[in-house]
Amino acid sequence: MEAINLIYQTISASDLPAKQVDEFVSFAQHDNFFQLAAVKAVRLETLREKFTGRPLSKVFLSAKLAAFECQLLGYKVEILEKNFFVESDSLLRQTKIQQLQNAVVIVNNNDVGAIEARAGYAEFFRECDSTYFVAWDWDNHHWLDLSTFLAAHSDIYCPAHHENLYILSRFNWLTAGPVYCSSVQWSRRFLTEHLDAILLAQRSPSPLGMHIPYAKFNFRMQVVTAVNQHYSSVGFSNRTFHERSALDKLQEWCAHTCHWIAPVLNDVPIRIFDALITGGIPIVPESLRLVLPVRDIPRNHVVFYNPADIIQPQGGVAKANALFDHGGRDGIVARHRYALEKHHGNASVMQMLGFVAELMR
């Protein structure tokens, strides 16, 4: 259509992406990146030697990853307390360093976002010479100053999104995945114990979609605002949601047949899998249809919306409700099991431990 070309020509600074890539490529040629990779290769070889003949059995997860109470057959999993890496007492720091020896530490970017936590974590990474550090970065699509730090200060760097992978791989040759964000609000045990709450909940046909507002992501704000004109259950929330009990949050998610998903950028949001694991139908932007892992979700579990649906969302919601009604209780169970096995925090941790096992060979 001629209109497509006309619209394209009106986009200001349409050559900006090409210029940015040129700058990235030029930046990535710096000799220090090779030196960084060489020094990290020495560290990895030392780790291999120290783990020779030693089974991989002890895993520490950072405080941000505590909610899903990770339990893995054959592994002892422990949670590091909040601000674990902020330790001014030299004796206590040495005790903590000994605690982490001969283990795998999986840290989330939100645990080291503060400057003091970042500095402390860098010291632990330097001093723990028999510990594999894995960084699971949930914000590599927009928090690049932290992402580059984490990539450099980890043995394996696992971004959660498919953006910026080239430049991040310069900071860490072992950039893996992506390991997409997974459902971490509830433990497997909790979900099993409350399966009846998922199956028997009285559900509203209106979509749930309460998103935390971020001013710099204006397009997302506009999407949520537009859908809110038709459904008050889609709108803006605040961070107090994270302070509520696991049961309270579960009941809210189970109170709806479907969930409107508005990504920050074109990332794969956690809420897709929270919707599935609680038996609902996620309504997802068409831009994610062919992107991993969304492209692998069974099509009777998900509905996609296009730009026109943002203005008139009733059609997409009707499709989601039709899928929900057609699947009945068996559909709820199928969606729950699918997300539990493939997109729960336990599965993500096992994926990352598999990367470590690969390095130990």
C-alpha cells in the first residue's frame, strides 16, 4: 500500500537505528573487550579445576527470587538475605564468602541495582574464586548501565529479553538464553495446595490488567489508558501489590477469565505466564506472536490483539472468553500445567544450572 511508504517517510530521524548500530559496532571493537574476555576465561578455567570431581549440588538464590521457594531434586537451594552483598564488616564478609564456596549463586538484577549493592557484589564476585555466579537480568531491554555491569561481573550472563544481545555479549562471551521471565509469584507447592482456588474461582469476563505506570514508556501508558475506557479492571496500580499475601494475589488473578498484557517495550512480560498458571487466557500484542517463547504457546491458550483492538478491545476480550468457555475446567488445568512445567521459576533455575553444568565438562 502506498500509505505505508508515505507514513514511513514521515517518521523523523528514521536513520537513527542504523546510526546507533554503527556506534555500537564501533564501540564493541575496543581492545579492552578482548582483555576482559581473556581474564574471565582464566577465571572459568580455575572454576573448572576446582569443581573437578565435585558434584554440583548447592545453589544460592538472591532475595528477589525468594517468592517461588525454589525446590529442585538433587540440589540444596538456599536464599540469600536482602542486601547480602552489602557488608562493611570484614569478618562477616569473609564468613559470607566461605558460605558461597563450591556453590552456584544466581543473582537477579534488582538485587544489585543500588550503587552500594553493586559495589559489594563486585567484591564478592572477585573474592569468591570457587563459586559460579549466574546473573539473571530481567531488565536488559532498558536498564543497560546495570546490564553491562552484570554481564561483566558474572560467569554466565542470562538476559531475560531478546534486546541488546550483541553489545552485552562483548561484556560476557557466555551470554546465554535468553532465559525469559517466568512465573515467580507462587511456589509449586503453594499452587498445588490451592489448585481448587484456581479451578473453582468465580471469574469475571472482564480482563484483568493492572500495570505499574512508567512515564518514559508512553506508548504502553496509552495502551492501558485506551483499554481502561472500556474495562475498569485494566489500568494502573502501584507497588503495594508486591506487599500483599500470596493467597490475596492468587485470588485476584483467579477472579478473571482473561488478562490484558501491555509490555514495557516488546518484551515478553511475566504476566503472560502468571495468567496461564492461574488458568486464565492472556491477551497479548500481535508483535509477540512469532517471538519465542510466545510462539510456542498453544493457540487455544492465548489471544493476540492488533492496534485497532486497543481502541475497541471488546473483540479480543470476546475471543479470550470464548476460548475460556470452550476449554472449561480441562482448559484451566491444561494452561496451569503448561505454565507450571515450562514457565515457572523452577524451570528457569534448572535451565541456568544446565548452563553451569555445560561449563563444568
